[in-house]
Amino acid sequence: MERWAQGSGLAGGRGGPGGRFGAGADKPERKLKDHTVREMYKRMFLHVKGRWVIMLLALGCLIANSLLEFVIPQLTRYTIDTAIPGHQYSALPWIAGGVLGTAVLLGIFGYLSSVSLASVGQRAIYDIRNDLYRHLQSLDMAFFDRNRTGDLMSRVTSDVGMLQQLVSSGMMQIATDLFTFTAIALYMLYVDWQLTLLLLATFPLMIWTTRKFSKRIRSSFKTVQQSVAEVSNHLQDTLSGIRVIKSFASEEYESERFAVRSETNMNANLKTVKLRAVYEPIIDILNYLGMVAVLVFGAWQTMRGDLTVGAIVAFLAYLRLLQNPIRHFSRILNTIQQSAAAYERIVEVLETKPDVTEKPDAVKLPPLRGHIVFEDVGFSYRDDVPVLRDFNLEFKPGQIVALVGPSGAGKSTVAHLVARFYDPQQGRITIDGYSLKDIAAKSLREQMGVVSQDIVLFNGTVRDNIMYGKPGATDEEIAAAAKAANAHEFISAFPKGYDSEIGERGVKLSGGQKQRLSIARAILKNPRLIVLDEATAALDTESEQLIQEALGRLLVGRTCLVIAHRLSTIQTADLIVVLDQGKITESGTHAELMELGGKYRRLYDMQFPQETNATEADQ
């Protein structure tokens, strides 16, 4: 993948340092260097260099086809100039056999070249798509915050697919056409250099026309690809949020928005068609101009006796063969420019480097104890909106630390920084004495369990989703994790139990059931560090109490970070930290903070006014 990943990363975006997601933010915010077609071919060859045997077989077949193209015009010339005037009846079967045999060989070599090229092309596309997906997986969360899912999907599917024709036939077709053109041109110069030079005089005009149109066609195709991405974005947003759309009766509104994007795509395609509709007839006219020159000048030479009738007929046949590469190229130009537009969009992603990078000598974190220290940490998603300022906090091994405070205070950001989804702009974070920037991220996250308020379940069975925390887990381990999360009972009530399908994003489950499955998944992983980001927010009171008991047993000897709005879930925490505008305003146990009578006490009184009133009445 290193052969693709060159250049600097994108800068700025919502949820990542230095930018904000807005209209058109799915397009890269930096200016790309101009990726030429030559560079594209160079990179594409890197994906086929390991398959030279198949490539040489295909090239051999294509060259054989080019050489066989000489046969039929020569047989035609022999028939007209020799067989007919000499009444050589015995030669006719041989002429017929030669034509048919040549046709059969052309078919065989054509089949072998097509299959070989398809094999190489499909494998190259497979490698490119996997490289692109693997690179996407390596990028940090800030990249995904500022890029839309539909656009990235379009690049992995549609844009990579655009390269398929280029790899499977375009590159080899150009090489073959170049060989064919050179061979036929040399032969025609040998036969009649004057006639050939007259014909070739039209080619500089063809090249100039091609260069003029190629840039405009590429730009047009890139607009088409971007409009396809917009359609994909809209589809992804609306189909995943179909329940919201129906609940607001917004079907007609979304249909109109989709129609606008479809119209943009239609107009972009029409512009491309118009360009092609102008370019291709111009090339055809220039080809016919060459044919006129050959026909008129060749007829004049024949009348003078310099050429035979058979020779001029063969020359016209060779003219067709000479013009075929030009016709091919005029058609391949569309494929090349379409592929170049797709290639630029792919390279925009492959050249992106994450803001959160791992050092080459990153240390593999040993078994985690859970001693986490924030030292004067400053962090912001946007330069002008700080989220954490001069933030200092210590998590001791085995402690349950709870973060509370109003929305936007920075609670979830603390969890994101612990998992190193982002790096702070100031200060540092250590875990067991290691700076997070010195640790291999995988060795940290393998020892973490995260249960987020944004529940993410995958389309599949209950078993698949729980087992995601520990691939290869036994049925007993899965059931034990489900019981610990208070999920075993409702799972067992399903007709197929743990093999029941839950639908896309767990659509067949209630909110509480989805949350309990996500908790079971984290429990099965048996992590040393657990992050509970509003983990019990969607549960009823009874389930919440049962899960709190289960988590209490699970968290013994482990460090846990709890983010909660519901203060009833954190009263037993070892340390409660109150955040406001990115700073710690209070910290202590539940009893200490209640006695302090500050921000925490006010939040508690707002959530439990009856309890507060009862206490005041007793006093």
C-alpha cells in the first residue's frame, strides 16, 4: 500500500482538529497536485507487475492479432491482381481457407487476450479496492468526522470500478494499437511513401484535437463522479434514517431533494455526452479526409500505372487498419479520462495521512494496570472552540471514575482521548507511565472495552454481535456475558435464541435490548480498562439495577471511566469529577460532593427533587 500512499493529509473538519464539516466538506480541502495520465498508468502497472506471465501471454495474443490483420488484405490483393487475371481456379479454395483460417485464429487469440486481460484487471481492481479499504481503516476519527459516508462508499465502489476497464483492456489496447500502427505505417511507407505521407499529414491535427478535448472530458467525468457521490450520500443518509423520515412525514421532501441530486448527475452526464458527441465525429471526419487522400491520389497513381487495382484495394484495407488504432483511441480516451477522474478521487483518500500517527518504534503496551494521568491537556475540535483547557486528572488502577456535567462540557472527549481517537494539542496523557503517543494503538485498544451511548450493532445474529468482542468465544462464554449484561433472558425468548437475526443496526431490538447486547460484547472481551459512555441510558430502572450489580462484579480490579447524566448510576464511584466548559470544577465521592453543596449537589437536586424535599422536611 506504500506505493499508493504518498503526499500530505487533509486538514480540518468537524470532530477533528482544525476544521468544520459543512456544505461541500466531503470534497478535500487541500488542492491536489495534477495527477497526469502517465502517473496513473505508472501506478496501475505497479498492481500488475507480479503477473507478467499472463500479461506477456495477452500481449503475444494481441501482437499475433495485429500481424494476422496483414493477411486478409494480402489475400485480397493476390485475388484481384493474380488469381482473377490468371484464371487460377485452383487457388480459390486456398484463398477461402486462408481467409477463414485467419478469422478463426483472430477469434482464438482474441479470446485468450480478453480472458488474460480480464484476469489481470480483476486482480488489480481487487488489490486496489483492498488497499483503499485498508487505508480507510488506518485513518483516524477526525477524517471520518469531516468526510461523508456516502462519498467514501462511492470511492471504494464506483470509482474503483471505473478503473477496471482501464486495467483490463485500456492499457494493453494502447500498447497493441501502437505496435499495429507502427507496423502498418512502416509497411505502407515501403509500398508507397508518397501516399502514406499524404495520409499521415492528418494525424497531427488529430493529436491536437485529442489534447484539446481530453482535459475537458476528464473534468466533466470528475463532475459526474462527484454527483454520483452526492447521490450515494443522500441514499445513505435517508435509507439509514428512514424511520425518522416517516415519523416526520417527510417522504415527499426527501424525494424532491433526491431528484435535485439526480438532476445534477443527469446534467453532468449530458455535458459529457455532448463533449464526446463533438469529439468523435471530428476524429471520424479527419479519418475520412485521409481516406479521400488515399482514394483520389491512389486512383491517380493507378491510372498512371504506378499502382495496380489490387494494390490500391489492399492499401485501402491497410488504411482501415491504420485508422483503427485512432478510432480505438478516440473511444478509449473516454475510458482513460473517466478512469483519471476516478483515480484522482481515489488518490485523494490514499494520500491522506491521519492526524493521529503511530511512531515507528511504538511500544507494545504490557498487561494494563489502568493508571491514567492527564497533564495540562488542552484539546479542541476547532481552533476557535476549546473543549478541554489545562485539564489535569488521575485515574488510579482499579478505580471507577465518573465524569458528570452539562452537555458539551468535554466528558466524551476525555473518553476519546483515552482511546487515542484524537491527540491533544497541548499537554500529554500517560497510561501506566507510558505516553499514549509512544504506545502502539492496537495494544491499547485490545485491552479496552467501550460501551457508547451511540449503540452500533451489525447486521447478523445475536451471537455474532456479542462474539465481536472476542472472536472464537465458546457458547458458554457468550451466554455468561449475556447473563452478566442481563440480556440472556430476552435472548432466550427469541424463536432462534442466540441465532436470531437482529437486522441492520439492531433494528429488530428495543433500545434497552440493543444497549444490553453492546454491554455483553464489552463484558465478553474481558478488558482491563472499561469506558461506559452513557452505557445504561436506554435501560429501564430494573434492568439498570441488575446491570449495575453485574458491572460491579466485573469491574473489580479494573479501571473504569463512566460518563453519565443519570447520577443514580454513579453514586458508588470511587471518584466523581464534575466538568464545566472543559475544566474540572469539583471532584470527590458522592457523599463529599453532596456535602460540598456545589454544582454536583445542584445537578442531583434537579434529578431527585422529591428526595431533596424529603430530606429538608426531616430537618
